[in-house]
Amino acid sequence: VTGVQTCALPISIYGLPEGGFGKSPNQKWEDLIHPDDRTRVQALVASSLEQRKGCSTEFRIVRPDGELRWVADRWSVICDEAGRPVRRVGVNIDITERKQAEDRIRELNATLEARVNQRTEELRAANSALREKEAQLRLSLNASKAGTWSWSPAQNLVVWDSNTYSLYGIDPMETPMTEAWTRHIHPEDIPGLLARLE
């Protein structure tokens, strides 16, 4: 910033040789800031000087060899006896590795989120297809007046659908145990049927 000296800039971070900031360190420093960050940093510096308050920020720099680095900058404003800002004094830290690690974490999180979303969509589609098939099966069963049932021998648990109750003429409120079922089967068929179930 014109009229205010930036002191002792760390030339190693900026990839400059000894004395590389020359006689116009402020201008040289601003020139090294990445073009996409430069206006924002210049505005922060101007506001800091206007308010006579320190500030901190992070920005990218482009070294003379073209390498891009990240810098964390924190400074204080030194004023003269009249209260005019005459100098900025601060610390620059190379945070490139930290920023690269943050980028990798963001990429991993984005990849993970994309995979989770993809899997969620696959499950949603599978469930939708299953419900559609169940609906089609139910329509077919109702149209043919066929019934479905399941039986767990260990618990002697029998589950009937409404069509099966209707087929055997059993009250849906009655528990469909084997005894209730066999009462509706022709006596000549019961021995063979029970033998198969055993």
C-alpha cells in the first residue's frame, strides 16, 4: 500500500533471492499474490490501515519459477505520533502442505458422499422395483383367487394371506394352525399331506 512500508518479508517463502523485494517491497509483494486473491488481500490491507487495526488472512502466491504456494499472513499496524499508519509488521507462514491435506480430505469426503448417494439411490430403486413386483404378484394372485402361505415348523407358526382364508372358508380372526387347516381337507388326503409336511 502506498506510503506504508511492509517490513522484513520472508524471501524464502516467496522464492526470491536475497534482496529480491528490491526498493518497492509492497508492490513486489502484491505482484507475487495470485491474481484471484490479489484484490481481496489489497482490500484487507487497505481496511486494516484505515482502521489502524491488525488483520490476518490466507492467500496463494505464485513464485517467480511458477510454483504456487499458500501463505498465512498476520500483521499489526504501526502508527506515528500523529496516529498515521506508517508500517505493517507481521508474520508469514507457508501453509501449503496444510492446504493440500485439506484439499485431499475434501476430495475424499466428496467421493464418499457421492458413493453413499449412489448406493442410497440404488437401494431406493431396488426397493421400488421390489414393491412393484409385489404389487404385480398380488394382482395376479387376486385375479386367480390363489392364496399364499408360509409355515415355520420349529415354532409351528403359520401365516396366511386373505385369499388363503377365503379359499378354505376360515374366519380371518382364527389362528391358521395346522388343526384348523386339516379340518377343511378331504379325509382321504390328510394322511399323505401330513406325511409330506413331516
